[in-house]
Amino acid sequence: MRYLRSTPLAVVTSLLLGFGTFATSASAQQIPIDNPTPLAPSYTLLDLGTLGGTTSAPTAIDSFGNVVGYSSTADGSSHAFYYEINTGLMADLGTLGGATSQATAINDNGTIVGTSELASGSYHAFSYANGALTDLGALDDYNTDGVSYGQAIDSNGNIVGYSHTTNGDHGFLYSGGFMADLGIDASTVHAYSLNDAGTVTGAYDASGTLHAFTFNGGVVTDLGTLGGQTSFGQHVNQAGDVVGSSDTIDRGVLHAFLYTQGVMSDLGTLGGSTSSAQWINNFGLVTGASLTFGDAEQHAYLYDGAQMSDLNKRVTTSDPLAPFVTLQQGVAVNDGGSIAAIGIDSRTGEVHAYLVQPLVMMNDIYYTTYMIERSNVSAADSSSGGGAMGLLELGSFLLLIAGRRWNTRRQARTPQCA
């Protein structure tokens, strides 16, 4: 495994001090944070295989490049999987007694979240750690066993998802061994993602249509739409930026959106009519799927802060899989720039999970540059009454990055698969 390079503390400190004046000077030349130049590496493809069947699909990736998702098995059922990057092996996580399961999230401590069928035929959210599945239960048992779906987990082990109740689908928070209703007053609440600050995003129906939302500290914020009726928040990063999909003014046409600093922006398409956004990492990289020109095909994309590019065109032509595999959907992107994606191999017609890795791993110098540029823009915004990311916040962030890279080089915590 190629680990992210570590920036020594002295280098981070000198960068912070050296750029301190630059970051707060209104007269200093500012490089736009949406400059795509540093984010144009070539990528390689790694087929993650299956659990014995013909299909697999990823759903999430951790900081180390470990991937979770679901795969068909030799007997035709579908099971949650964990792909461990160091060994190159895909492990079957099993089920809660039924035939099927699906993993949907993993944190850097190696805890996995998902949903499994029970022996009764109902479905429950689960967590997986130390080689065992734990049934998280449901908000109520109005239909014998209750129904719940695990969707996301933060660094502290808090889990969100949603559960069927007698009053409709309700979002839940599972923490400290207990599942609790989020308490959002709406007929439908689906919680899909949360960050370490406790911000939850998803979709809720408070007025007859589903809208993307954020929820934190008991406060619900409706993110609105791109001019249409509905929207869905799919993922929130640590800064609170949200990506998802929304109807445009052309009813029924979905476009990927980015919601940041109170504004929802249309990310466009790869030339076709529709697109969706699945994931945003902590440095603004977004991945998802879009129809191409003439709605001919669905391709995975990478949005780098300025433009949406076809991920297939960024795979190096020297990769032996490049002539045969078409990446159809980007599912998740970690802070190292590695992307979990769904692709189809023209030789077999099989759809598999792929790990799309940059030839040159994203490094701390780039991230430092990004944050300095972001600090410049924030400083300019603050002079006109907007929000600002202060110099101390920038310093804390750089020290956090240095520490995280240092720890990452020494140990990747992974689940102990049975």
C-alpha cells in the first residue's frame, strides 16, 4: 500500500508563518481555490473482484483505501463485503440470519455499518467490528421485527440511518448502544450521512416533497433545490459541505449539486441530461455519475472544484484494464484521492467494484496550498461581512493533517474479519 507522505511539523510551521501575511492581505494575489491544475493526476484501475458471484459494488472507502460494499456470492445471494487494501482480499461479512446484506459505511477505526436481512425476512441496520455483526434493532416493532437501514458512521462510532415506524420513515442516531429518533418533525426522514461535528444530511418531507437537509443541534436546515421540486443530500464532509442530487427547473431532470456556505450550486453534467453526486471529500473533490452527450452512456466523474471531468478519460492508457473497463459511477473518494467506483468489463459484461487510484498520491503540500487559498477567500469574505476561516483555524488544520499523515504511515486500523 502507498501511504500518504507526511509533512514534518517544522515544515507545516514554516508554511503557516511564511504564508501568514499572504493569507490575510487584501492586496495579495489570490489563486482561486477552484484551480484544477493540482488535481489532474492520471489514475490506475484495480478490480476488487467478487465473493464468488459475477457482480459487486462499492459503497464507501476509508482513509487507507479499504473499501466496503456488497457482492453476489456463488449461490446467487448478495452479501456485504470488506476489501482490505494491504492484503488485496475481499471478505464476506455474513448476515444477521437472512440471505442478503449490504455494507454502506466504514470509519478509520475499522467499524463497518450496513443493513442485513434477518431470518424472519425483515431488515435491520448492523455494525461490524472484531469479526462480528451486531444487530442495531429498529425504532419500533410495528411489523413484527421492525425495519431499519444503517447508512453512515462517524469517527466516534455514532451511526445514522432510518427506520420504518407507524408514523412513516424516521431518521435515527445510534450511539452508546441505543437507537434514538432524530426528532425531526416530518412525515419522512432519511438520514444518509453525518460528520464528526454531528451534522446529518439526507432527505426529508416537511411540505409534501422531499428536500435535502442538514440537521445539527436540533436545528433543521432545508437546503432547497436547483429550481425543481425535490432534492437529496447524499454526503457531508467535515466542513459541512453537502453534495447530492436535485430536480432542476426542467421538472424530472436531476443534476448533481454542491451546497456550501448557504448556497446550492449546479455541478452540471458530462454533456447529457442528468447527473448525481455521491461523495465529497474534505478537500472538495466530488464524485458521482452523469449521462454523456446524447444520453448515450452513464459515466463516473470527478469534480475538482472547477469542472466535471469524465473519470474514464483520466485513467492512464498504459493500464491493462483501460481498453476494457468503463467506469459507470463514482461512489466515494477519500482524502488521498482514491476513488471507489462501479465499472463494467466489456469482455465479460460483469459489473464489479473498482478502486481508482491516482498515480501520484495527493500530498500534504497540495492540501496546505488548498487551505491557504481557502483562507484567502474567507478573509476576503469576512471583510464584506461573510464568514471567515481564521489563521488559527488554518494552523490547527495543518497540524491535524501532519499528525494524521504521520499516524497513517504507521498503522492502518482494519476490522478483524472472521
